Amino acid sequence: MATERLYYRDSYLIEFEGQVVDVSLGGRRIYLDRTAFYPASGGQPYDVGELGGQAVVEVVDDEDGRIAHFMAGAVALGPVAGKIDWPRRYEHMQQHTGQHLLSAVLMDLYGFPTLSFHMGQEVSTIELGTKEINERQLLAAEAQANELARSGRTVRVEFADAEQVEGLRKQSQRTGLLRIIEIEGIDKSACGGTHVGTLAETLPLQLRNVEKVRGNVRLEFVCGVRATRRAQRDLKLLRELSRETAAPLDELPGHVAALKERLSEADKERQRLAGELAQREGREAYAATAPSPDGLRRVQWQVERIHEMERAKALAYAAGARAVVLVVGKQPAGVLIACSADSGIDAGALLKQTLAEFGGRGGGSPTLAQGSALDEACTRALAGKLGLLQ
């Protein structure tokens, strides 16, 4: 027998009584003849609360029309009292009603249909059937939604036969008796979710973020209690930033832009100085290296990672006469060869050939080449061909 859904007619019902008519999993999954607990469906999360003194941890809608309640502890057959977690339920009611309002406004203003809805723990999202939405449209939609919410329009619950109902914002694929949520003069949708009684309870509504997804637009929003909480959190963050930067709240954007510019300039200067230091170290290393019997100055360096400064140091070393340097990096494993034009070595050709023998890849010019060394044997082979193992 299908479960009677008390929330269908009264979303404000917090406490109720029912009968546990079926149990499984040692009494941790129970079925009632009637329940006020909303199961996860239509983008809205399930309710939590208590049944028979035990915590309800999940609520699921079975295919046979029954609602399964998963419990923290065992509950026996028989009469049971239930209590909904009201703050969580009310937030869900506000977000879901806000979604109906926002979807209707976006459809009315721009013809953007809502393709899907998801209610998260902190924010909710709707996916719109449009490739883009601009800032002007977002501001206008937010303003229109809040203006309509301030009107305090009634949100009504009705039931009608699917074949006879008219004026739905989105045609329902269901047959038989439909539950209709109608916002007076604004929206009419088939929906099984929980909703507030008036639009005023959704205030304020905030559009938070926009991103592209699957060729459409995903719009993030909050309303009611969540919007107030997020606004308070945003203000706290702004105050902290204002205090840390010693800039008034209204001047933060310009102050942050100036800081970014200063940081960018400082980073460029740091890179310039680091490059000069690397070149100096390369020249000093060349001067400190004694020539081999064949007149080449050879050196091998082990580094954690081959980055731009290591390249600059190697190039500075190879700028000297008859010079060869092999740089071996650990994370990620890699090699770099730099050699002077008069060394008689073609760095790119040698590296490409050697790495190919070990399944690696790399190459470059006759004086500078870089690639991935797969193992120690590969590195030893390169060192041998460069005369570093003599």
C-alpha cells in the first residue's frame, strides 16, 4: 500500500503520528502508513528528524509508492510519533518556492526554460536552456523576482487530472492525478516538493554565480534564510579584508586591483633577479670546472625539478667555450642537456635518440634539449654518451 504523504497538503506540518507497517534491516528501514517526511526527489533533498525516538538519517521514495525511512536505531512495528527537523525543512521550502519564482521570471523576461533544478546544502542551482546570460539580464531577473516576492502572492497547492490541467509552465509527463503548485498570477507547475505559503517568505532572493555547462547556463541562487546567512557571511569576509588591508569597504575593489598590480610587478622583479642569479651561478660553475683531457668542461647536476631558473643556469654554463652540462630532475623525472656550439655535440639529436631507446620522448636544438628520463638506466646512458662517466 502506498504511503500517505502528509506534506502534500501541509508543508508546515512538523509533528505527526502514524503506524509502522513494515520493517527491514533489523528495524532500521521502516515504512509508515502516513508520513510528513519528504523523500529526496525533484532536485530537493530529503527531510531528517525523529521517528519513535530514533533519528531519521535518510528518506527514499520506492517505486511502489512507499516511502522508506532509514533510521539510526531500530524501530518496531506499531504506532509511532514523528517530528521533522523544521529549520532544514523550512529552508528547503524557501529554496524550492524561490526556484519556481525565478524560473517563471526568467521564462517571462527572456524565454529561458529551466531544464533542471538542484538544491545543495548551501546553494541551489537551475540549469537554463540558453547559451549565455549577461549581467544586465541577471540584475533585471533578480530585481523582478524580489519585487514579486514583496507582493506576498499566495502559493497554493491543488490537485488536478493530468488530462484536464491547463496553463502549466512546463508540461508534465505524468498521468493521473497531479499535484499543482500555483503562485498567484505568476507560475503554475506540477511539483511534489514542499513550499512556503506566500512569496514573501522567499525574501530576499540572491543570484550568486553563473557558469557554462553542457552548452547551457547554470545559475546559482539562494533565498530566504540562506540568503540572509550568506549575506552575513559575505559582510564578515569583507570586514576582515577591510581590516587586513586597512581599506574602507567601499574602496576594497580599487585597493585589491592596486595590490594585484603591485604583486605582478614584484613577481616580475623577482623573476628577473632570480634569472640573473641563475646566470651568475652558471658562469661560476663553468669557471670552477676543470677541462677534461679532450678540452670539454663537463658537469652533471641533480635537481628536484627542472624549472626556468635551472634552464637559465645551464645556458649560462654552456655559454662558455667547449662546455657540456646534463641536468637531471627528480619530480617530475626529466633531463636537460645544454652544450656550447663548439662542443661537437648535437644535444637535440643525442637526447631524442637516447630517450627513444628507453621509451621516452624529448628533443630540441643542437645546443639545448629537454625530455623525460624514465629510469636510472636511461640517465646513465645519457651521461655515458656525454662523457660524464669517464
